[in-house]
Amino acid sequence: MSTSSPARPDEDDVQHLHALGYQSEFKRDMSPWANFSLGFTYLSPVVGVYTLFAYALATGGPPMIWSFLIVGVGQLLVALTFSEIVAQFPVAGGVYPWARRLWGRRYAWMTGWVYLVALLVTIASVVYGAGPFIAAAFGFDATVNNTIAFALVLLAVATAINFMGTKVLAKAAIIGFTAEIIGALVVGGWLLIGHRHHNLSVLFDSFGAGGDGNYMWAFAAAALIGVYQYYGFEACGDVAEEVPNPGRLIPKAMRRTIYIGGAAATFVCLALVLSVADIPAVIAGTDTDPVSTVLNEAFGPVGAKVILLVVLISFLSCAMSLQAAASRLAYSYGRDGMIMGSSLLKKFSATRHVPPYALILAAIVPALIVIGSKVSTDAITKIISFAAFGIYLGFQMVVLAALRARLKGWVPSGKYQLGKWGLAVNIAALVYGVTAMINMAWPRTPGAPWYDNWIVALSAAVVVGIGLVYMVVHPLHDRSTAPHSDAIPTKATPRKMPTP
């Protein structure tokens, strides 16, 4: 009696995707290590900490570092929820196809819209934020024109890397991760060994930050350094069709992104806090750039330049990973015929195995935002204010969809399952996410005009409002024939039991 040989892993992946209604054009060239590196470089602890350290220390003092632990636990809950979803629906595009399967077409359209806008704005904020670092590294003045020019160059390099295909993207992500983790360990280690001015007790001393009021308000504001740090793990799932055995490997990569990325960010922040000689000066506002102060004192001009080059690699890797995520989301939109321009967004390069027009979109829109800063730096600040909030909003729309689906009978059936803990983790993830968004949108500038004080919430309302108008005027989503709403069992579809 003859027996058929078991299907190879790549054949299993093809069959699973086919069962979900798709035939992938991507090549599964991204190793588990590269998939993790993509999430890590998107999270980019060096970029996040260096960008927000001065604000956080001045606002909340050294205890702000505890926000990394609090936010890390909260985002791990979100990552665990995402892990169950991507294991069952390993489809390119991340939050959009997940929301589509868990809830439906209209809800998925809005989820994808919010997240895509947030990603495009975040790409602009990363490359624009790199401008002053590039100027400092190469001895230029950080004028508006120079910042714009350097940002556009960095964006062009990131786009070129993405156009070279999954294999090159994977190698670039690993290089970026390696450079960033070595830089974090070397810089942090040297600061702790040779330039430490305080002991660990300083982490419990606010140095008067927050004034005479309740310190918890100051801590909540300073905690934004942690809130803005812990996303990027979802990028591991955005490229689900480029990873072999995604149902098992992507959940691992997501968790590792949280563990290792969070540990690296906390380590860098700890080293900087203990190495700032005059913390009261930072809180008082007389030292507005404590990172540069510490690096120049500890490494000298030459050493500081070397560190800046590592930071630039981190910025490039972060922009590259963000572009990869945004392009896969746009491609997924196009493939399902969900938005104007779908005929272009769904096009695929047979030689490079990438969606070229989706990548172009992920380059042109951020470039236009950066160029717009020439007209108004204040305007770009307002636009960028939506970036992190929009990503969190996209996350929580998926978390909410998952909770609704569970309550309607969805039982995750992928290779990763939380079992009896699934509902509790899902609820806790939603509570955390909503709390974080309230903290991000909370008005903290009473002296500013009301529209500036509420800019984060207002920008989110504008993005959602534009999306709703578009859905009414151009309702392509209602005509999309791709599978949707199939996570929730119906009378015609018996409830699936978990896979043993």
C-alpha cells in the first residue's frame, strides 16, 4: 500500500493561503531572523529613545524610565492578540486583512485607512527627524532646506532598498538590527562603565519634575517615551506572505520584537539617565539637548560622530521597515479592489517580487509631507502629531474586532493559540490600548489655542472624517469580492474547533 509523502512547508503555506482565497505573488525569502529584524528596526529603540529622551526627562525626571516596563507589558498583550490572528490569517497587509476577516469590509476599510495614513505620516516624521542628525554627522547647519534635502535623500535610499526585493530587504533589516543593537550595547555599556554620575536610586527621584502638583500627571506625560516606543512588532505580520511557516514563526518574531526591542530601549535610556551630570538643568530647561551633551562628554567629537553614523543607520532601517509595511498594506487594499487606484496598487513586479506602485505611494506621500515643511514647519508638526496615535488607533480597531469576534463565537484555529487565556488577554489589551490613546490625546498645553491643545484628537477626527466621506462618495469596498467576515461562525458555517 502506497502512502503519499507529507507536503513540504512551502506547499503547506501555499495551500493555507489558497484556502483563505489568495494566490501569493511574493517569494518566501524572509527568514525568521530577518522577520524579527524587520519588526525590531521598525520599533528602533535608538531612534525612539534619542528622539524623546530630552522631553521625557524634562517632564517626568528619571522615574519616566518605568514607563518602558508598563507599556512593554501592555503592548505584549496586543502582540499576543495579533499572534492568534496572524496565525489563522497569514495574509500580507497586517491590520487591514485581519479586520476584514474578523469583522467585515467596511470596518476593515476604515481600519486600513487609519493605519495607512499613520504609516505614511510616520515615514515622513522619521526621515524628517533624521535631518538634523545627518547635518550634525557631516558638519552642515540644520537649516530647513538642509533638513528637507537630507530627509528626501534618506527616503530615496530606503525606497531603493525596498525596490530590490524581499531578499535584499531582509538582509538590510538584519544589518540595521545588528548595527543598532551593537550601537546600543556599546554606547550604553561605555556610559555605564566610564561616564556614570548617578546610582540606581536616582530612578526613584523626580528632582521636582511636575512642580507642586500630583506627580502622576507629570509621569503620564513623560510616559509617552514608552508609548511611542513599543510598536513595530506588527510589521512582522505585514509581510506574512514573504515568510515560510508564518503561522508559527511570525508570533515568535512579534514577541521577540517586544522582548529584545524593549530591553534595548530600556538599557539605552538607563545609560543616558545615569550619565546626565546635571539632571536639574534638564528639568529647568537650561540643557535642552542632554543626549548630545552626554555623548560629546563621554566620547569626544570623533566618537560622537561615529555614534551619529550608527544612529543614521537606525533611522534608515526604521524608514525602510515602515515603507515595507505601508506598501504591503496598500498592495493588500489594491488586491481586494478596495480603493481608488487599486488597478495600480495591486500590480506586482515579476522580477523584483514587490508591489512597485504601492512602494511608490509609500515614497511620494511622505516626500510631499516633508517638502510641505518648507511652507510651514508648524503644519508638519501638526500632521506628524497624528502618527503614533493613528498607529495605536489602528491596533485597537483590530483588538476590538477580535474581541467582538470572540464574543460571537470565533475560536482561533491557527498554529498559535492562547487557549483559555485568549479572552482575558484580548480584554486587557483593549483596556491598555484605550488608556494609552487617552494619554496621548490628553491636552497638556493650557496656554495654547484650543485647537493646538487638542491637536492629536482633532487630527484623528479629521483622518476618520475624510475616510467616512470617501466611503460614501466612492464605495468600492462594498463591491469587493475578496473573502471577509469569515472568522465568525454562521449557521451555514459550523464553528471551527482549534487545531490540535
